[in-house]
Amino acid sequence: MFGSATRCHQRGESSLSAANCGSFDAMTTAEIVEHAGRLLADAAPAESKVILFGSHGRGDAKGDSDFDFLVIEPSVASKAKEMVRLRSALDPLRVAADVVVVPRKYVEEWGDVPGTMLHDALTEGRVLAET
């Protein structure tokens, strides 16, 4: 009953879930991050940047932590529509994830304000891709 989960644990893998560890869909956290970065970079417009932030970006994620991504684009007509569009690009991964989209100008104006999500993402996050 616990064979697959035990094998993943013994190999030192942090799988998406112990229940599907032995299945084709099981991925390590590093693989999820790599795939997500690639999917977001492919879906984002040219001259965008994809940053992993939050607990996964800091390296202190727990088993139930979601993935947080900041996508900085040259300009954004509708942040809400773009966040939904980019989040849907991650659907094949079947993971809990948030995608925040901001235009570059907003980052230039507000990125250095301590205590904001944007500042934390820029200072603690990890750049996954630049297009």
C-alpha cells in the first residue's frame, strides 16, 4: 500500500504527493519549478521575467506549500486577465500555484518599498527565466 511513497522517500525525492509518487505524473519539487518556469516563460510576452518567490523561492517550503510566481512584463493591459491566462498555462502541472503579473514600470516605481509582496519577491525570489 505504501510502497511507492516509501520508494520516493528512500530515494530522497520530494514528490508532488506520496499517493502518486510511483506514477508518471509524479515530479520532484525541482522538476515542478523547472517546468513551471519554462511554461510561464513560453506563455509570457517577449522581454518578461519569471520569478519564483514565497516559501519555495526562499527554500523553506513545506509539503503543503503552494508555488508563487511573479511575472514582470513590459506592459500589461489587464493584470487580472493576464494572471488568469498565465495561471492556466500551469494547469498541466496540477499543482497549487499563484501567478502575480506586474508591468515593468510598476516594479521600477514600487519594487524597492520594504514590506510589500513585490519587494519580498524581488529580494528573496529566484529568477527562473527571462525572455
